[in-house]
Amino acid sequence: MTLTYSVVLSSVLLAARCHAQQFPAKFKFGAASAAYQVEGGWNADGKGESIWDRLVHTNKDAIEDGSTGDIAADSYHLWREDVEMASEMGLDFYRFSISWPRILPSGLSNNISSAGVAYYNNLIDELLLHGIQPVVTMYHWDLPVKLQDLGGWTNPLISDWFESYAAVLYSLYADRVKTWLTINEPIVICDFSYNGGVYAPGIKEPELAPYLCNKHLMIAHAKAYRLYQRDYKHKYDGRISLANNVLWIEPFEVPRDIELAELGLEHMVGRYAHPIFSKEGGWPKRIEKHMLEYSLKQGYNSSRLPAFTEEEKKLIQGSADFFGFNYYTARQIRPAREGEHGTWFIDGSPELDAMLEVPPGATFGATELIAIVPRGLREMLVYLKNTYGDIEYLITENGYPGWKDMEDHARIDFIRDHLEQLHIAIEEDNVTVSGYTYWSLLDNFEWLGGYGIRFGIYDVDFDDPKRTRTPRLSAKYYACVIDGNSYNVSLECSNSPTTAFSRIPTNGDSVRNCVSILVWMFTVALRFI
Ligand code: NOJ
């Protein structure tokens, strides 16, 4: 009898564990890409020039391997294959971006390219045909050059240009696209670009440009949001947010750096989240105060961070239906020592007079910029929930920077470890997370890193004019994750040395494993009763 009880007890515990490793029933899995990084066809069929086209064509040192996105993964022609890949993995959604100058070659709405319109119509229709929801980013860094020549994100008129662009997109695609992300990673567009001057538009103007851009971008996002609420929400009931880039920041030394870490999070995450998601609206109060003091100290007679009017605050506040964010990495923050100056590209912040250090235990893939710290994802979710409340969070990107490696166990570990932390955040910290997006569906042009850094779950052969796509082992792992709605898949699923998709799971491997062990245990128990 004692044996029977132990077997029954173990079965119950195992059943609980099996259940515990499952994501909520409505949880969605996706993968992402962005127009400039995958499409190619940089001047095909009347597409206008973007700031990335201009950067790579005019500055041969801009990109590490001297490459361009002129052809990239050639998704402009091979989009059907991309959809097939997404479908064979069983993705619930595919996040891609629309190239502004492909739709509006000059950036303005007086000239709409029919070829551009058709391209995204085809892609959206094909996805839907395969049961995959399109999640559309309106702006993933490829600004039409004409608008850049007029000042780009530093010109306040950009919010009107962006609103007109959004109006065109809604009128074309809102009947089928139910999830929109207005802007991808504002911190890169404003802070990294203008501070470092290395991302397009390649202009180094760290004094005012990042902060002007910050303000105008928030207004542009909000105008696009309000437009949808006014004209489309009642018809199509879609949802809109933006994809914030969140860097998890923790103190280097406790308790000394606790307050600095809070300020760091408000500076790097809050400037793009607080105006939308906080109860009081506007910039984070401490940042506003800090920036004013810092600017006065620097000899300015007002803050470098421009104030919002009350009307602007209201426009922006609440302009999102969920909180979308990309999580890649974490840092520890400490005060700068004498002679040290943070250069902004995640090694420090001159405004905060602080330096950022890699947390102990972090590992790396193909770039030192991304210190891999899976627990940072959970910490970030808890921080966001504590700061902005129990709202819906969607992981819009998370990805492993690897090499051209097909047996990519490191990527499998990366995905599993992050999903595990995500799962803990959902189950133990009660954070509401509706989905996870792996970056990227396929290898692509990794901005300054060119083709040297591979994020794809599918390998792309960039030496082959056909840009042949081949699933990596992680594609199989991810398919099993989706199939079983759990990060804990069978060994066969994650370790098989065979080519991915030699056997696509049909019915939840992880669940099946749990169930078969349970059945076996109950059979044993019955024998002893
Ligand atoms: C986030 C960006 O959105 C994406 O474009 C980029 O490729 C990944 N980070 C990896 O660096």
C-alpha cells in the first residue's frame, strides 16, 4: 500500500509539474524580421531611398563586413518561402515591418507605390492563408531620405508625416492586420543614433537631437494610435503599441547604486514608456529634474529634454493597448570614476555620469553588446508590472546572436532559458504576458554587424544567389515548443542530430512525454491496489 501511495503521490506531483511547464492556453508564439534587414530590392519597382540605403552606399566603413541590405535575404522576392517557414514551425504570428519608402517613395502620402502596396498585400494574405497572424511594425528604422533631409525625427513635423503614413497603412491593411507596432526601439532611433552617430542617419549630435527625437517620436506614436481609435477601432478592433527596447539595469554595488539603477531604468526605459503607461503621464519626474539640473550645469538655460504641453501629455498618455518590448541584455550600473565617460552605446551614460558593466555570469554569442542574462527578462517584467501595473505585456523580440552554425545548441539553450524565466514571471510573479517573439525568423542584415552575426532560426546562405533557407536545429526546437506550449520539450526534440524538420512533431512532444509517464505510473499503481 505504501508503494501505491508513493506512486500515486509522485503521479500527482508529476502531473502538477507537467502542467506547471505549460504556458497559458492563449499564449502566442511568433518570430520577427524587419524590412531593411530581409527584403533587399532596395530600389525595386520605384521604392524610394531610405536612410539605411544612403548610409551603406555613402560610407563604406559603416558596416563591419562592408556589406549592404541591397539584396539581404531577398524576401522581396522570396516572401512565399518565408511564410512556408513560419508555417512549418507552427507560428501563431509573424512580426514584420513595412518599409516606409517602399509604400511612400518620398515619405509623403501624395505618391503611393502600387508595387509596394501589392508586396505587403501578398505577404499578409499568404500569412492569413496559412493561419498566421500578421503583426506589423510601421517603422523599423528605414526613414525615407527626403524626410531625413528635412530634419527627420528632430523636426516636430515628423509626427504629422508619420500620422499620414499610418493613415495610408490603415486604409490599406487594417481590415486584415489586427496587431500594430508603431515604432521599433525608439532608444536606438534617438539615443544610439544621434549619440554615437554610427547608425543611420549617421549624424552625431548628442546634445539636442536625441531629446528632440524622443519627444517627437512619442507624439508621432500617439497620433498614429489616436487615428486608429477614431477611424478604425470600431470597424476592426485591432490593437496597437510600440516595441520598446528594454535594457535591464541593476545596481553594481548594493546599497550604494540602488537609486542610480532606478534612475538608469527611468532614463533608458522610462523615457519611452512613462509618457504612455504611467498614471501621471509625461516624462519620469526624476529624469525631468535630473535633466534640468544637468543641462543648467552644462550652461544651457533650459532642459535639453523638451517639455510636453498638457495637451501633448494627454495625447500620449494611454496611447497603447498593451506593452510591447524587445529584451536582449542586462547591465549593472555604477557611478563613473574620475576620467571615465560613458559613451552611451550600453557602456554608460554621460547624462547620469554612470558606467554600465556586464553582470557576473553573463555569457556571449557573436557580439559583446549582448550579454546574455535570461533572468533579466523576469526582472524586467516584474519591474514593469510594479511600475506600470498589471497590464498586458508582449515580448516583441528576444534573440540569440550566433554564427553560421546549424547544430545551434546555444540558441536552443538561449530560447529555453528565456522562456523558462518568462514562465516563472507568469506563474510566480503573476505578470500577464500574452506572447513571445523570437528574433529572427531568418538570418538577415544585422545593421552595423552586417552578415557576420546570425540571429535566424533559419540559416540563409548569403553566398548563394538563391538565398537558400535551411532550418537550424533551433527551428525544430521552437516548433516543438509551440506544439507543446511549453519550453520543456523532449530530448528528441531538442537534441536530435538529424536535420531539423525530418520529423515535425504533430501533437505536443512535451505533453506526450508527461502523459506517457503518467499512464505508466498509474498502471504500476493499479497492479498493487
Ligand atoms: C533589435 C532590433 O529591433 C533588430 O532590428 C536587431 O536586428 C536586433 N535587435 C538584434 O540586434
